[in-house]
Amino acid sequence: MRIAEQDRDDVLLRRAAKGDEEAFTLLYRRHQAAMYRFALRMTGNSWAAEEIVQDVFMTLMRDPKKYDATRGALGAFLYGVARNRVMKHMERLPREIPLEEKNEDGTGSGIVLQDASTPAMWVEKRERRQQVRAAVLELPVEFREAVVLCELEEMSYEEAAQMAGCPIGTIRSRLHRGRALLMAKLEMLRSVPRRASVAR
Amino acid sequence: MKCEEFEAIGLDAERDASLSEVERAAAREHASTCSRCAALQDSWQAAGVELRAFAEDTAVAQAPARVEMRLRQEFRTQHVTLKVRRTAAIATWALAATALLVGVVSWHSWRRSRQEVAANHLNSVPAANNFPDNNSAIGANHKTSAEVPDGMLERGSAGAGSSETLVADNELSGFTFLPGAFAADTDEAAILHVRMQRSALGALGLPVNEERAGEWIQVDLLVGDDGLPQAVRLPQ
């Protein structure tokens, strides 16, 4: 039986619970990218992000009744599950930051070059992005979560608060502190090359 | 708006939907008058640009195809296992129900056969009790159904499992004891229906009509437990 693309998530989930593989696949394809991005931005590790996405959908597959359509969208539910998995991952490996990320084909980092810059500019940009990435990953988990949700996922404060399961005020305060730490870190990183070049 | 307040809510005032228009205006005004906070805001905006650039780099990131493959495999395994388990459970219940049914039917038929046997036994007891002289001279004699003459079959004998039945005393009446036989010797005797020539009666010590010596007659013999005839009865 063909499934309409516009079928609602809860309808698909009901079908998947009855053993409809196509419905499950469609649900996965709808939500996997968002889950993966969130996990990748939170952990900075593609392997961990992959594992988290797999765990999230395993949970959905094994116990679809955990999702209650009356309490919100499936996406929000999946975010919640992903967030729990991320937190567990952080607890397990509190300071794990991989030295280098590899793509599936074994090339470089997960960063994709999308502009036509010169090699020197590209290298500079790449370095800068790695610095930003490192700065984000060095933030304490709760501040990082606020920054990832509000700045990277571009959620509103309300959505982020709902996702993190805390009041808007808490999200705002976490974001404020996260930003302060991030700015300090980025300022420091900016000034280091400058000082190095002055010394030369 | 004070600097602390600006740091807390003013940096992102334009995006924060929870702020009122008055608060936004106050933040803008503060940034225009306070150079420190204006620098802070510039710095944050620069950081924001870098964050957005970082976000763009990962905007197209997707879980590798192997994750989907693994999940689909797991999905199939789980649902096939579920189906097998369901089928096994149904089969088990069906077998159990069948076994129970067979058991109930067997028990019922066994009980019915037992009741029939008991009923037959009860039916035969009054027949014996009707004859209080059961322990008289002849005693309790046994007789096979094959030996019982037509019309003398005991009640309820049809379909009964036993081939032996009690014979009422009056069935033993009419016997003539052979010479040398005593009534006491007939306790375990059985009645034997035989067809013989009348002349054979002479061998038993009975008088024989010579003219009818060649006739075949039906005779009841009362045979003792030693196998010897004790008494004889000629049909009327």
C-alpha cells in the first residue's frame, strides 16, 4: 500500500506499530536529519550522533505507545528522546571531543565547502569554524543546549524551553550565560592569532 | 534600562518574542547611549554570524544511510519475531484447548459407561433378591447366557459386559437327581443344555422307553464342579 507523503506522523506511527515498514521508513526520513543535526551539534561527534539517532528510532520502533499525540508533535517527542540520549552520552563521556571528524568516505571534517573562495580563504574559514565548533562544544551542557536550540536550530525561546523542559526564563538565562562564555572564548581565539602575528 | 538588564535581555531583544515593544525600544536606546553595551552587542552579533556560518555547515548533515538500513533490518526482525511469537502462542492455546476438549469428552464417556454398568448391576440385583431361597439346596448357581434357553434370558442382559448371570432357584426346579448324587454337591453346579438321544438317558441311570429310544431330545444337565452330571431335567 502506498503512503501519501502528507500523511500525519501519528497515522504513520500507528501503521508502523502494526508492522508497516514503509510507514516507519517515511517517519524516519522525515525526522532523522533534524535529530542527527541536533545530536551532532551537541556532541560534536558524528559517531555519537549516529548512535543517538539510531537509539531514538529504536525507542520509537519498540515502544510506539510512548508517544502521545495529544501532548504534542512527534518531532518534539523525538527531540525529547534525542536530548535524553545526548545527556546520557555527555554523562558517559564528559570531555570527549574527537580530534578530527571523518566523513563516511573518510575525507576531512563534516564541514562542507559551499562557496568558491580561494584556498587561503577556505583554510581560514575552516579554521575559524573549527574554533567556533570547539567553543560551542566546550560550553557546559545546559548552556550548549540553549545555544544549539536557539542559535543553531533557530528555535524561538518558547520552543527551546518546551524542548528542554524548562521555563522560558531559564532558557534566556542559560542562553545569556552561554553567549557570554562563547564570546569570551571566541574573543580569546581571535586575539591569539593577532598576538602571534604581532610577535612575528 | 541598565547595563545588567541589557546584558540579560537586550542583546537579542529583536528576536525575543517574549519581550514587549517598550522593552525592545529601551534596549535600542540603551545600546545607542552606552558604548560598552554597544560594543558587547557588536561582539555578540559577530559571534552570531560565526555561529550561523557553523550552523550552515551542518545544515545539510544527515544520518548515514547505514542507520536507515540497520533500523529497517531491526524493524523486520522485530515484526517477524512478533508474528512468530503470536502464531506460536495461538497454536499453543489451540493445542491446549483441544487437549482439554478431548479430556472432557473422554471423561464424560467413561463416566457414562460407568453409570451404565452400575445401572445394569442395580437392575440385576433385584432379580436375585426376588428369590429369597437362593441359598437353598441347590445354592447359587451360575449359568452362561449361551446356556440359558430362549425366553429365560435375565433382565438387562442385553449389552451387559458380563456373560455370567445369576439363575433364579425356580430355574433349577424340575431336576431329577441322578443316582448317587446329593443336593449338597450342587453348590457350584452349572446348567448345561445338551441335545442327546433318548437312549443316552439310560447311561445316566434313568429309565428309557425303548420305542422312542432313537429320538433326539433337549435335556438340561446340572453339572457339578467335578464335571459330572448331578441332576437331569427333561423339557416339558
